[in-house]
Amino acid sequence: MVEAFDPNADDFSQVISACYSKLTKSEKRIANYLRKNQEESAFLSASELAERLYLSEATLVRFARTLGYNSYPAMRTVLQESFRRRVTHSARLRGKLDDLRDSGDIFERLVVSEMDYMTQALETVSRDSLDQAVDLLVASKRVFVFGLGPSITLVDLLEIRLNRFGRQVIPLTTAGREFLEPLLLMTEQDLLFVICFFDVSPALQLLLDYANEVHCPVIMLTDTLGSIIGEKANVVLSAKRGPVSEFHSLVVPMTIINALLLALASQNQEEVIAHLDKLDHFRQHLKKIS
């Protein structure tokens, strides 16, 4: 069997080529699709891929075992690892810059690209999921917000705005031991807002498992991870940021967050206005004494 987490596993295309002759007709359809669409397929669940190929999930499971994997998730993990080795941060940036230079005007091309992502969001962002997320925010007084890397910007946005609305926010922006102690405070009365893209880290796994253990509701803002770990969240908000191999945009996830904040303010208008008035009072008082 091929080890799912073996960093030295062969390139996935080579694995398929080595087994191709013994595949059935349906399995060859799967193999051909995966070879041509490795980037996207690495983040699809068995049911999603089966639906696209008009096959049964059982056929996908048999295909994975024919290749030498214990299960479809084990095969998908190797697909993801293979993809991540090929697509580095520098490669994404280099590809984005090359694409923008071809158009001659980086600013104009970037604006058009961001507008495309926003237009797609009108179709891909579930309004029902947004409403459910707002209900969870309304019901909570304390919110744990998790995000690493570039997502820290989004964590900061939520922390500032929610604090002004009268919510206590506990930011979780590290993956080391220091992020463990705040978890001791988490209860079913709180809310966990997870911002996660592309990678399922051990810290994220631990955080979601513990939130489920203490029955703390979870909102997940993600692009490719909904089908992988979305079952651990009460609400999954899909924030498409462009192809996985490109330099990613934060415009769509930031817009989703702003929409949640405005909806929360609308439902709790009196409370929110009271806190903002108090903040303005503090600012005026500070001006007088400074």
C-alpha cells in the first residue's frame, strides 16, 4: 500500500501510469480525469467526483484500492501532497505576475480579475448559509476566531468590528502551544469562526475536534476545504479565491465577512449603536485630556 502521508511518494501521474493497464473502463475514465484535473480533483470528495463522472462512489473506492491506497481519502491526501510539492508560494506569485504582465496594465488586469471573483461569488455564496451564520453570531457573546498566515488580516477585521459591536473576541492566530490555553475557555455558549484555505493543519484539526467535543458551534470560511472537513462545522461559507495554483485574492472572503457584520448590526441595531456611541464618547473624552 502507498502511505497517504509519505512525503516521498511518487508523483501521482506516475502512480496512475504504472497501474493503468489493469484498470477497468470506468476506472480509466477516473484516471484520465484525475491526470488532467489534478489541481481541482485534489479537493473534491468522493461524492463530488462521482457526480461529475456519472459514476458510483463504490467505483471510486475500488479505483483507489486498485492504485494501492487503503481508501479514497488516502488517495486524495496523496494527490494533495503531490500538488503542494509542485505549487509553492513563489510559483503562485510568479504565475500571477506573468499573467498580469501579458495584459500590459497590472492594475487594470488585477481589478478585472477581482471583479470576476466577486461576480462568481454571487452564484457560489449560499444565502441560506449566510443567514445561518448570522443567527449564530447573534446568539453568541464570545467568539473565537482562528486564522493563520494571510488570513490573520481577516481575523483582525473580525476582532475589531465585533469588539465595537460589543462582542468579546479571542483571536487564535498561531499554531504553536500558545494557542492551546485559550481553548480551555471554550464552551457551548461560545462560537468558533474558522478561516481556513488550502491546508488542514494539525492545529486546525485539534481546534475543530475540541469545538465539537464541547458542542461549541462552528462557522467555517473556506475555499477548497468544505468537502474535506466541512462536516465538523455548523455552517460552511464558500469563498472562492481563484485557482488553487494562483496568487490568491482576499476580496471575496473579506466581502463575506463584511456582509455578516452588517447583517449582525442590522439585527442588533440598538445594542450595536449603543456600543459605538460609547466608543465615540471615549474618543471625545480622550481628545479633551490629551
